[in-house]
Amino acid sequence: MSSFTAQDVKALRQATGAGMMDCKRALAESDGDMEAATQWLREKGIAKAAARAERASDQGAVALAVDGNAAAIVELRCETDFSAKADDFTALADELAQLVLASGEESVETRQAALEDLSLAKKENVQLGKVVKVEAADGNILDTYLHTQDGRGTSAVVVEARAMSQDQAHEVALHIAFAKPSVLHRDDVDPDEVERERIALTEMTKAEGKPEQAWEKIVSGRLRAWFAERVLLEQGMFGEKETVQSRLGDGEIVRFELASIGS
């Protein structure tokens, strides 16, 4: 009788990406020998996850779950939009979002086996992207937006706001889905990244033959435009001249979260 433990099954799954039952059978067929079990899975065409793990996962689905002043986003990535639009794929994304809403971000670890099984079923590199839960503080409001395409979520936004109406917060959520900022404030941008961009813009300005006395002003203007692409409060609302910060008036965006396929 074959002798192997649950830890052996787990180790084989991690090494090959095969499902739990396939790993148990492989170990049983191989008298508990890990190397032989791995070879058995390869011969059966089951152990392909190692190769898949190196392939790009730039497709997928984004799920959003909301309950009162709490919301959760889960981004489930894969290789093709064909898989991303499938019912079993979107169903798992929705299930994971509900799980995170109920039990927190780390709860997705309990569904690792389901992720591995889906990866095997799709024969693609299926993996989690962004996983986040937002709970609005007392006195703040929460607004959300989910953009869907071909039956799956492709962009999800959660906004926590203070001293704003629900309509105002929703307008900002729609803008975030449209403009895809990466940070809320300028100070949130990595200083090293800012310095690299400043150097690049300076060299670009010099190469254009601009007069030296104008370099600082030109670079500062270009850097402002660079920030406006990334910083929510400095973006033009829906691409217009009025910035998000101006539109808020006395209101405040406390936090936002964005997950978008293809970003």
C-alpha cells in the first residue's frame, strides 16, 4: 500500500500545478515517490503549470462586492479573453470578492486549490491580481463602480470620501475608471521615480535645443503634465480643464482603489 501524507500531496501540487485528486492518484501510482509521481503527471499531460506560470496573464475579470460601507475588489487574471468571459471563471472571481468582503483579504488563500484547478481546466496561467477590502470610517461615505464588458467586470473602483454627496463621490468613481490614476496625492509618487523623470525631461529639453535659461521652466511644466497623468487630484475631470481637486470643493477623497484589466 502506498504511503504518502497530505504534505506530500501539497508539495506535489505546488511543484506541478496539478489538482489535488490528480496528485493523490499520481502518488498512489508511484508508491509515494515524488519524482516518479511528477513524471506520471507529465506523461498524462497534467503537470503543465510550471510552463504556464511564465506566460503573461493580461486578460481576466474584475469582481466587486459591496455591503453597506464596506467593499471588496478581486482581480482574477488569465491569458485569453475567451477564458475570462467563461461562466466558471467569472463565478470564481465573484465568489472570491464575496469571500474577501466577509472575511478579509487573506481569506483568498483558502481557495488556492480552486485557483489551481481552474488553471488546469483552462490550460492557462490563472492567478490573482489585486485583492483589497475597503471599510469607510465613521462619517465617511463609500461609492463604487464596476465597468462590465462581454459579461465580465473589466474595471472596478472603490472611493472613500468625506464631506461629499453620494453623487459627487460617484462622479469621482466614474472619472477614476476613465482616467486610471495610480495615486491620490503627488506626495504618494515614489520620489526616485520623480527624479528619474525629471532627469529624462531635462535631457529631452536639452536635446531639443531649448535655451538654457528656459530649461527649468520647461521641465517644470512637463513634470506637471506627467504628474497629472498619475495623480487623481491633479487630473482634469473626465479630461477637461477643471481638475478633480477643484471639482471637490470642500469635499475630500480619503482613499480610492482601482483594479483594471489591461492596466
